[in-house]
Amino acid sequence: MEEKLSSKLPVHSFFDPATFTYSYVVQDAVSNSCAIIDSVLDYDAPSGVTSTRSADALVAFVQDNSLNLEWILDTHIHADHLSAAQYLKDKLGGEVAIGECVGAVQSAFAKVFNIFDDFGTNGEQFDRLFSDGSSFSIGNLSARVMHTPGHTPACLTFVFDGFAFVGDTLFMPDYGTARTDFPGGDAATLYLSIQKILSLPADTVLYMCHDYGTETRKEFMNETTVAEQSESNIHIHEGISEGEFVKFRETRDATLRTPALLYPAVQFNMRAGVYPRAESNGTRYFKIPVREQ
């Protein structure tokens, strides 16, 4: 997992090429408190084996810099990678937090996986549920929570002074915006959420959760600004109406394939990074629905 200091801000980014995911350590230099955002637990789908290589890079950074981990944050229930939230909590402490609307995601996928008997759908698996407009601090760094649904009902943007973490809501301007065809997703809602993000000061640095490159851009990137998104995002730049965006997004989403790790990732992440309960043979299982055409 590659690590770099992002710009001149107190943000360290870590890139996982297997899932094209950026994880972040946000550090308060005065108190040495920190938060980790959108961590990755490695998962080999063919073998069903998890490992902690990516998470251990975060652990090593925190320990090597004598930091105190206060928060383990996820911008949403990820469908493309497993969260290392509980592993990090076991290793470093801190509170695991997500948006308060996570229950809507849990309820939808509890039906998909038929797991009502032993699974609460009220977000009880997490230490803290953030509401829209709530605030928290990392040492002396203050942050506020912006509810930005559309990709999922529970998506959040974490807003600091001069920078923000947008999860999957936006990608780099030359890549576009999030899909909205997951349960509870909605293109019109995503449009309004993006407008909220683009109402931040123009020089606000926006940190992406993923980057896949493009046919013409092979380098992976994770930083842009509100101004750059407003001017040149290929899906939703200034002048694109809600109706135009919804039509484009719904048409495009109908052509997209199911993410490779959707079923294991959602089952794991909606449990706040806790493995499913072992069955009578001592083995834990992820369920995969089978449908006939």
C-alpha cells in the first residue's frame, strides 16, 4: 500500500491497487491525535482468505509516528472492498463511526442475505452514528458531517477547514460520479448531494475514495478541488441540469456490471468490519444469492 503526504494539509493517503481504494490518516500535529478514513482489509475472493497487509500499513504509520487514533471512519457501506475498521480498533483503539442512515442499507441487504434472525438493522454494530450537520474533533481539528446520499442512503462527506472526504460520491473530474443502482440509491438524490459538496469554498481540496485512471490518464490520483469539479467533471459540471444528470446516470447505471466484491464486502461492512458468526463446523461464510434467468 503506497503512502504519501497529501499537499500541505495534515492528510496522509494510502493507495490499495487491488481495489483502487484510497485510505487516509488525518493527523492533528498539535495533539498527535488522528483519524483513519475508509480503510481496507485485503480479501482474496477465489480463496475466501482475508489478510491485513493494507491495514498493517496504517497501523505502522500510526505507531511509528506515536499517534493516538481517535476515530475510524467510513464514508459509507462500501461495496468494492472490505473495511478494516474492527481490526484497526483492536490494534489501536478508537471509535468506529458511520452515517446514521446505515440502518436503511442494513435493512435492504438483510433481505438480500436473509439474515434477520441474528442481525440488528439499526446501526448498533457501530460505536457512533453521525447525523447530517453533526460535528466531531480530532484533537484540535474540527470537522462537520455532511449527509450526501444518492450512491447509498448513508453516504457522508467529512468536511474540515479547507478539505473534505467525499467517499464514492465524486471521482476525479475526468472519471465522473458514483453509480446509483444499489438498493436505496437514487440519481436525483445524488445530484442534490453533489450540489451540497460543490457549494463548499471553491479552493476546498476534495479527497477521493477511489480512482481507476482513464484511457488517457494512467496515473492514479486522489486530490481535486471544488472549483475543478464544478468546471470539468464529465458528468456534472456547471450547466448540467438535474434532469440531464438523472437521465445520464440511470442510462449508464443500467449497463454497469455488479462489483466483483459486492456480496462479501457488504455483508462484512454492514457488520462494521466484524466477521459473520461461525457456523456449526466452526467456519464463517459469506452468502452469495443465486438467481435463474
